[in-house]
Amino acid sequence: RKEVEQDPGPFNVPEGATVAFNCTYSNSASQSFFWYRQDCRKEPKLLMSVYSSGNEDGRFTAQLNRASQYISLLIRDSKLSDSATYLCVVGYSGGGADGLTFGKGTHLIIQP
Amino acid sequence: DVKVTQSSRYLVKRTGEKVFLECVQDMDHENMFWYRQDPGLGLRLIYFSYDVKMKEKGDIPEGYSVSREKKERFSLILESASTNQTSMYLCASNADNEKLFFGSGTQLSVL
């Protein structure tokens, strides 16, 4: 069974701090990686795709470590509005019903 | 702007009723998915479709069926709703292992 694991948290972080969390995956043949953000009672929304070379979008940086089979998300200068659940999604070759596997999410709370 | 539309945001049904959840996407995606999400359990795949009239079971297909008669529409059917099917139902679509686009979800309560 392909697994994607995340620390559920919650991570309680003061506003303005930097926070990072990881997501590990079990299938070394994984090809695509994403971070989604989900607010309470809302649908998940794509935050960013994760590329092999790592990528940055404003205050958010995503990294992929294939050797250790994890992806990470770093949030700098955290805002109150960053409070949400962050879902890691891993895509496996071949697609199909289990082509995309979700982690259960990491709950982040930014405190004033 | 790309869109996945679910027909109802909130739905209340009685035990034993037949329930239809409709999902429409306007991105010409081949793949469409139905998930349910419950506290502590994350997103669980119910059914998946990779083409018109094609479907595959996900992790928890029991008690559900699906229909995909047109590329843009993917329906989830609860033949006889039960209280343990109370959940948030999320429809999504994509093109082959690419990013998923989600509908806004249907919170179904079965009484």
C-alpha cells in the first residue's frame, strides 16, 4: 500500500515566525508532488507544485528530497491567514485509481 | 477560470433514501474523482473515472455507485443512504497525475 505520512499537529506558531513541516512517501517511483491548503469546511486548494529543484512562491518554499523520500513546506513571516490544514499529495506512475495519494494533513495555527 | 461544480453545498437525507451527488467540470479533464472526508481520516477515494463510462473502485466503494455518461459530469449515487455515510463529499478532476481541482464540497447528513 502506498503511504503518504504527515505529522497531524497542530503546530501552534506565533505570527511572524517561520514554520516548516515535512511529508514522507513510501513509493520511490513517485513522480509528482503537491502541497494543498484546506480551510475549515472548505475544499482543498492547490498551494504549490513541488519540483525537483525546489521552488518558491513568495513566503512559501517547497523542497523535494528524493533520497530520503520526503517533501517539505516552509512558510516565512507567517500570517494569521496562514492558519489552515496543509495536505501533501503524491502522484505515482501509471495513474489509475491510486495515482494520487493524500496525506491526512498538518494543522497549522498562527497565533497573534 | 477553471471550475468544478458540485450541485449542492448542504444536503439532508433520511436513512434508506437514494441520494444523487452531481459534479460538473469545465476543463475537459479525462479523470474525475469522488472522495469523502471525515475528521481524523483525511480524504478517502470512493470511485474514480478515467473516461466516459469507465470507472474504478477506490478505497471505500461499498455502499456507493457512480455514473459517467458525459465527459464533464460524474455522479455519485448512494443507493440506500445510511447514517455512516454522513460526511463531506468532494469531487475533483485532473489530467493524468497533474494537480487536482476540487469542487466546493457537499456536506451530507443522513438522519
